[in-house]
Amino acid sequence: MYLLGYDIGSSSVKASLVDAFTGQCVASAFYPKHEAEIMALHAGWAEQHPEMWWENLKLATADILSASRVQKDDIKAIGISYQMHGLVCVDKNQQVLRPAIIWCDSRAVDTGNKAFLELGADLCLSHLLNSPGNFTASKLAWVKRNEPQIFEKIDKIMLPGDYIAMKMTGNVCTTISGISEGVMWDFKNNELADFLLDYYGIDSSMIADIVPTFGDQGTITKIAAQELGLKEGTPVSYRAGDQPNNALSLNVFNPGEIAATAGTSGVVYGVTGKINYDPKSRVNTFAHVNHTHQLNRLGVLLCINGTGILNSWMHHHLTPDLDYPDMDRVASSVPIGSDGLVVMPFGNGAERVLQNKEIGCSIHGLNFNKHEAKHILRASQEGIVFSFCYGMDIMKQMGLDIQHIHAGRANMFKSALFCDTLATVSGAMIDVYKTDGADGAAKGAGMGIGIYQNHDQAFATLECIAHIEPLTAQKDEYQAAYLRWKNLLEKEL
């Protein structure tokens, strides 16, 4: 018996086939083999064609079916993880009307800020737990104002994972977790945030029907089965944004538990049982995968846009002859604090943690007689970690106790330098696990059809492969470097 999970990222689409009994991934694949295109027609824009996600998903599915030789009848359920906060618009025939406006697109910042001021901070924060900010509702309002000819044709709006589920099942639906990440859920009244939609002049009929995060979300249609090589009628039984899903993948469900990722963007995601928010909306509160009307399970999300993408930029433009492990070794040869060199890693759009300011990436203190490429490599890694810690300080002010971080062994969590720096500056222990978002989505699908009685059973075989503790002897040096970085940042804000 097998479970199929998909992770619809902005860089690639990954598929994992998981043995439901052992919990082990038996085959995985991703497409494209290079980073997927992100279109930026104007400064601050970021768009992708949803049809590209579907084509890459088909290719990844074909690869894992070929590699595993698993019979399609043995695949019992499908789960979907996806890049958060995107906007997909379709007409009555379920045809895409324009490219998706994805998570790192900044065009709606002013739209959301204006709504926050005019509706009032107290109303927005007490009901939405966030400023409307640069999230999905504000992106749709931007389309309404700037592309009225497109807006008039919209039948439904969706998040990226909703679009993939629609392609599979023919059903247009979403989840409370998904609506909350678009900042369209009223937590105070446990209903759609009509006051925000009314303010933007958006008819609530555009919002997809709500289905449970775990459970019946539709079944594979005949057409989709033919395109994917799967069995018609296979249920889609789980869906969540990539960060709630990453937490699920790491068995992070309960208050006080913390998950982190460091891919294109970097995220620290902490679960709380209390309705809470940051008054400046620098970190954001959304419904976690196990949130219900009866049980508050909320995810407080710190997102740093310029994380792995900075490391990738350094690789391609500064050290193209080095692979990532070599970059790590070269950077590690530089002393803590990078001999005074400081990098601000904010070059991938407006940063929520900086109140949606777009200050760009910058290098400070460069000395042509002392610094080399290796210093920039280390200062970049330190800048990324310091931006994490800056946001984690805000999370701590909200009452989150960050002493233990769970992460998957992927992207920058493969770097010993990154992990040691994060553990030492934050003071938290880090456990690194052998899992990823697609694996987690597959197990979520198993929970959705009742193969697993609970999440502890679903993740009983989760394997911890590394335990990183703070470097006590070097704590003072790291803290001094962090304070120097923080002081420079606050001068720019």
C-alpha cells in the first residue's frame, strides 16, 4: 500500500511515493531539473504559469512510477503541499486567466497597507491576526484595480495547491488553513472575512468551497488519471501550504513545537494554542493543519525571502566553480564575524519582517585590502542566520519559547556552518530529520483516509540524522557579530 505526495514549489515540483506501512520513501523525482522560471516583468513582480506546475507534476509522476514499478491500484491516496500566498484566477471553464502572482511578488504591498490603515489595526489584527499586507486578498484587489478586464472574467480564485487539486479532481475547493494564509479568514467569528472582501469590492462567491485539510477533497478524474498514469477514483485527501506542511512533515503539531526551513526563502514556524499576533504584522499567524473551530492550533510564521536564493546567487555569480559543500568549507575558513564584513540578505522582494520594506541586499564594511570572496560567503551565511534570529526575537516577544528547532535535511540545513551559527546565536538545539515536504504530504494523505490513527503513528518512523547544540565557547563572538549586524539593519529601517 502506497501514498503519493506532491510539493508544488516555486523552484520545482517534487513527487514522493511512500510505503504506508514502513513510512519510507520508495521513489522520488522533481522537475524541472533546473530552477523553474519566475517571471518579473516589473520590479517587485514575481509570476509563474500554473500550467507549468501541472506539466512538471506529470513528468515527476511518470519518473516515480517508472522507477518504483508500483502498480497504480496500490496507490491509495494523494496529498498536496504548495507554495503559499499565491493567486490563481480561473474562469467558469476552469481556464487560467493570467499567470499566477506568487508568494514573493511585492506589487500589493501598498494595497494591503492602505486597507490596514483604513479598516483599522484593531479590526484587522483581532479578526485576521495579520495586516492584509501583501497576501492573496490584496493581490486580487490589485488585479481588480489594474486589470479590470481580467477581473470581470474571474469565476474562482485559488491558491497554487487548490489549482493542482482542481486539475486532478475537477473540484474547486480550498481549506481554512489556505483561506487564512490568503488573509481572508475571520478567526474571531470563525468564518470568511467578508468585511475585508467587501472593502476590496470582491464578491465572496469567488472564494472556493471549504473542505477539511484531512479528508475527502475529491477523486482523480478519468482525464487526470490518463494524464498522470494513476487510477481513476484515487482520493485526494490532504492539502496544505508548504510551511504548515513542513511542520507536519517534522511531526510538529502542538503548542511550543518549532519547525524551520531554509530553501529559496527561510522560515521559522512555531505552533501556538492561543489566538495571538504581532502588532506590526512582521511575523504572521495562520491556521495550522490541525486547527479546528474547537481546538486552536495556529502557526506563527517568520519568513525571510532572501535565504537560499542569496546562497544560490553567490554560487552562480561569485564562486561558479565551487559546489555548495566547497562553498561551506571556504566560508568556514573565515573567522566568526567575517572580519567586520556584514551582508544584509534582503534582495528578494519586500520583507514582512521589515514591515514590507524592500531594502535590497547590501554589503557593509568591505575593505579591498583585507576581504576576499571567502569573507563575502561567510558574511552572507551569517546575514541569513542573523535575519532568522531577528525574526525569532519578535516571535519570542509573542510568547513563543524557541528552545528546540526541527528541520529537514535539505538546502541550507545541509550546511554545518549555517546550523552551528543558527544554534549558537539563537541558543536553540536543532534536530535535523530525513524527510521533506513531498514525503510529509504523502503521510498527510494517509491521515486523511484513516490509514494512520493519529500523527504520532504517521510519523513513528521519522529519522533524526543530526543533533546540533549551541557552541558555548564561541557564543560571545557570535553574539557580538549579531549585534553589529542588527545595529546596521536598524539604521537602514
